[in-house]
Amino acid sequence: MATKRDYYDVLEVSKTASPEELKKSYRKQALRWHPDRNKEAKATEKFKEINEAYEVLANPKKKEAYDQFGHAAFGSDPAGFGGFEGGPSTQTSRQGPFTYTYSTYGGESPTENPGFDFGGFSDPFEIFEAFFGGGFRRQTQARQLVRYSLNISFLEAVRGCEKTIIHKGKEKEIKLPAGVSDGTRIKFSDFYVSIDVKQDETFKRDGYDVLVDKRISFALAALGGQVEVPTIKGNIKIKIRPGTQPGTLVRLRGKGIPHPNTSYKGDQYIRLIVQIPEKLTRHQRKILEEF
């Protein structure tokens, strides 16, 4: 497999380049290598490479991940966490947008590089046309395909589902793979479907990871015990270690969102919110004062 070039080298900019410098370099190179203008055999691949680099570096969140992990940010687990068996292991570290203390429970590790998002990067010609106002057209049948928008729930997106659309006056059954994200575009035989995923009150998505807030009592945080938490596959019980601090994240390996058409799955993080009682009985107050 060919080694990917550094995205900064692709766009010929430094790591400290401003958004305007990125945009200026992108304009110059995209115009130079657009296949409608450049007939060299390598033009199409160069054009895709330029758009791939710009899509990452022009997005603050993707750029942050790339600066920290390189191309591995969009592949298998970049932080290299190993699995743990036989109970929780507490650590402090950073992964993605989080810096946190967490407890890890055993689970399977990713076995395949999932790549970046479903179906790879966005259509480079669409990026280009949005950037330059549609001044160029790619002469392919794909540009003329009908497109539909489909609204689905969060759980339908992460678990996969089947839907019916009306195409050319006829009902068409389509299957959406588990793990599709908001904005995903899927090509079927002679049409495209763009996915709009509704927000969920319980689950928050970050890439292929899931974040859930769980409120626990002051007593449970101090003394430890068990609590039931929701996952995308149903409720499970986890252990709360004695002395758990507010904001602690418990990491459930492999309990996150599956990457479409691979065996890779993200993780789920349970953020523990400790509830401090607002009113105490005399007996409770006395016990706390003695403590």
C-alpha cells in the first residue's frame, strides 16, 4: 500500500499556515490539477489528493486530530490503548477531544483500519465546485444521478436500518449500513441518498465514539458500587470505584459506533456527574460533620 503524503506537503504550506493561506494554496493547486484543465495522466489522482488534504486541514477539528496523530487519526485507535481484563483499570490520558481520568473495562480491539468516514472523503469535484461556484463540470453519468435526503434517528444510524423511498414512481427498498453519520452520502444503482441524522437526548457522537452523561449519588461516588448505564445495544451495569471524582469518564472499549462495512468499533464513554444533595436531614448532616 502506497504511503500517504503529508497533507501540509500536498498543499505546500507550513503547519502554522493561516486559513487564508490554506485557501490560497488550495485555489492555486486545484485549478492547476483539475482534470478538465489538466490532461496529464496523474491529474485526477493529484486533484483528489489536494482536495483530501484541504478537507482535513480546513476543518479545525480534523486538523487538530491530524496534527496530533497524523494519518492514523482517521484509521485504527491512534492512542494505542490496550485491552484490560478482570475489572477496571484507572488511568489519566487524552484521546480525541478529551483529557480525562477514566476506568477501562475489557473488550475487543479494532482488527482493521477503518479509513475515514463512510465511503472515503467527500466528492472532490463537489468541494471544488462549491469553492469556485460551479465553474467546471465533470462529464460523467454520476453527476446526473438523482439525489434524495433521508431523515433517520441516531440509533437507526448506528445500528443500521432498512428504508423505503419512492424512485421513478416505484417503491425502492434500501439498506443503510451500521455506523453512517450525519451528512453521509450513499450511492445506489442509479441514485444517491444523503443521510440526515437526528440528535439524541441520551447519546452524543464524536466520530465513532459515543458519550453518555450518567448522574450518580454522592454516596455511590464516595463508597463505590454498581450503576446501570445505557449503551447503543441496551443497558449494562458498570462498577463505580470508591472515591470517584465528578467528571470521571469510564471507557467501554468496543461499545461505540461501528465503522460501516468493517469490524472496527469505537468506544463509549460514560461521564459520571456526581449529584450533591441540596437538603440534608439532621441525621445526615451530623454524619457528614463527624466525617
